[in-house]
Amino acid sequence: MEKGVKQYMNLKFLKTLLKYNKEIEVIDFDFYKNIDILSNLNKSEIRRLNDIFIPKHYKKDEVIVRENNPFVVLYIVKHGKVKLCMSTSEGETVTNILEPKKHFGEMGIFIDANRLKSAIAIEDTELIAIKKTDFRQFIVNHPGTGIKLLFNLGKTISNELYQVYNMIK
């Protein structure tokens, strides 16, 4: 057998093996269905989206992101708790405590700006990270699912703004 054909067959075998391993990965669909930005996705859409998820682990008190750093990642809390805080004239002000199935950094999907808050793990925490570039490419490659995701993100951001408006009203 020619060297090029043999290399091609080895490459094809490796791709098949890698694809097979990804397919047998256990995906917790129930977990994803209870996240507001993913709630109306079917299993096939979640499986495709799972390909761009990056698992991240943080120890208690570890800084996940710092205030004023660029928005480049959306995070979903899988296990643990995350404190969102911002600097004020009085020091640090905690604005929210996020538990599993909650997310942060969604504004960064839409705007090129710096983060308004820092995020710190309150306990050992596992997050799912989605890079802005991967998210945008996913939407281009899967426009039907992308429309659902964008609608869900818009709804989530609008609800949060509505709550803030009602607090200061």
C-alpha cells in the first residue's frame, strides 16, 4: 500500500475513533434543559452546543474574571457558587451570588466592552465556558439553534434590566 494511502487510512481511523469517543460522552440533558438560555433546545442542539463548551474548575476564593477585563467568555455555573462583585467608593460590593444553572458574561456576546464586575468562586466551583468567538461561529453554522439562543439571551438580559429598572423606580 502507498505511503499516502496508508496515512489517509490512519487519519480516517483516528477521526472515526475521536468521533466515536465524543458520541459516547455522557451529556446531562436535564441539567442543560433547566438553564434559561438553553431551555428550549432539543437534545440534538444541546449535543452540538456541547462541542464548544469548555469545562473550567476553580478553587474556593479563586478569581474567575476581574472587573475591567474584556468580555470574551460566557460562563454557566455547573457546580458550586460564584460571587459577582464590583468596586465602589466604599470597597467591594457584592451584587449577586450565582448557583448552579445560572450564568454570567452574556453581555459580552453582544458588545465589545470591559466587564463591569469581578467573579469569584465562593466554594470549589465547576463552570462551563463558552468563548465569544465560538458562540458566534456556532450561530453562523447552526442558524436555527442560533436564533433560539439569541432570543433566550435577549429575554434573559431584558428581564434583568426590567428588574433593575423596577428597583430604582
